[in-house]
Amino acid sequence: MGVRPYQYLAYKGEIRGVEVLKENEWNSSKTCSACGDDTKSNRKQRGLYVCSSCGLVGNADCNGVENMRQKITPSPHGEDRSNGRVAQPSIHLFDSESGVFAPREQVVL
Ligand SMILES: [Zn+2]
């Protein structure tokens, strides 16, 4: 029997001193993470999310994950939500037409 993703993340978190919390993804994908608009048609084809209220264009999964993050660790507007740890910078080439990220090889700096 293999290790389930949550168990793996909990294990890694414990090693690094990071608390790993579970959150239900139900209904997280249709709500705009920037303004809270929950118009169902905001979720376009494939991975594209376009908010009809504020104009946010993003990857639908990333928008959903941000909604889950806000539920677990709410951050008041205008306040720095940094936890003091420095993440490794990464660059993703996001196609706002299709809503998908390009493979890493296609990202040119
Ligand atoms: Zn919005």
C-alpha cells in the first residue's frame, strides 16, 4: 500500500516544522479569490478562470487553492501575509487564453 498524498505532506511538514491542515475543495473553484464573486460562468473551459466582476484572469486550480488558503489563514486586506520564510522564486508561463501553464521548457527568462 502506497503513501497517500496527505500523509506524505503531513510527514514532510512535521520534518520542517510546518503545520499541515486539511481543507475541503468543495465549491472552491467557482468563487473569485480576489473579490468573492461566485458566478458559475467565471469558470471557463479547461483551467481558465475569468471573473466577470473584477476581471481577474487566472488558472482555475490556482484560484481554487487561493480560496482554500484564505479559509485556513485569513489575511486582512493590505496586511503582509508573509510567514517570514522565503520561498524559492519560480516563474510560470500562464496562457490566459487556454488557462493552462506552459511546460517549464517553454519559459524563457
Ligand atoms: Zn473577482
